[in-house]
Amino acid sequence: GAAAATARANRRVGLAATLLAVGMIGLAYAAVPLYRMFCQVTGFGGTTQVAAAAPVPTAVPGQMIKIRFDANVAPGLGWRFRPKATEVSIPIGEKRLAFYTSSNTAAVPVTGRAVFNVSPDVAGRYFIKIDCFCFTEQTLAAGETVDMPVSYYIDPAILDDPIARKVDEITLSYTFYPVDKPTPDTVSAATKRTTG
């Protein structure tokens, strides 16, 4: 009678609570990749865009913008990391190449991964990367120093954005973090060594 009905009701509530808890855990795990996808699509939080197969636009005559380069290293990595040039003024729409220099000061090979952002945030969606050392993990041999390139341009669509078109300076900032367990596709920085 009543006891059996109460037991069934308690089981339903217990099952609903369990499903809710499992769903919340699933959402928590999905939140990071979903947030990352959202940022990549919208440029939210200063997330830059990656160039698709479409051709790079041509420069817009007379429309210049200053790009500043920033470099940071997380504690525990044991690298020196800095931009070759701290700032440059470029035409909007013109493809450019910037270099960062990384040195491994440790006595053993070290793998790192760069995390990046652009400020002001509103400019992130218009900062287009064609190729970047930040796309993969990088391994430096003990004492090795390499130049790491980033190929980019500022999308001329920035001029059509009523807020972003007021931006006259964009900062591209990288922070290298240590990678405890490098993935099999980790790129040795030595294989991508450039001179400059």
C-alpha cells in the first residue's frame, strides 16, 4: 500500500537526482570544449581565428594598425621566451610573419605548449592566424634556442565593425606552459627551425 508507493516515489526521486548529477558532470566536462569552440567562432575573450582555405585578402590602402607582441613563461617550464620585435605597424589585410625566440635553459629536453590571446577582446575575431607555433606542442633539446614563427593578418572586416574599427593597437600575447605527457604528434622545434 502506502509504504510501497512511498518506496517507489523515493526510487524515482533518487533516480532523477542521480541522472541530474550525471548530467551536470557531463556538462562540466563538455563546458571547456564548448566554450573553446564558442570563443573560436566569435573571437570572445580575445581568441584569434585560424585562416581557412580562402585566400588572404589584400592590404587596404591607408589603413594601418599597430601590433604589439607579448611573451610569458609559466612557472616550471625552464624556458626563456620573447618576441623578436615588440611592436610593428602593418596595413590591415596584409599577410605578415612575426618571430618569437625560445630557449630551453634546462639540461634535458622540455616540451611546452603556447596559449594565446588578443587584446582588446573585440579584435580577436579579426586577428587571423595562417600558421603558428602555438598550433602544436613544441619540444626543445637541452640548451636549444629556436625562432618560432606566426603568420597572420588583420581581417579587413574589422573596418566594418562599428566597435572594433576604433581599435588602433592590438596585442598578441602568448604564454608557454610545460607539457607533462607530450602527445605523439609533438613537433620538435628543431624541425621547424628558422633563421632570422
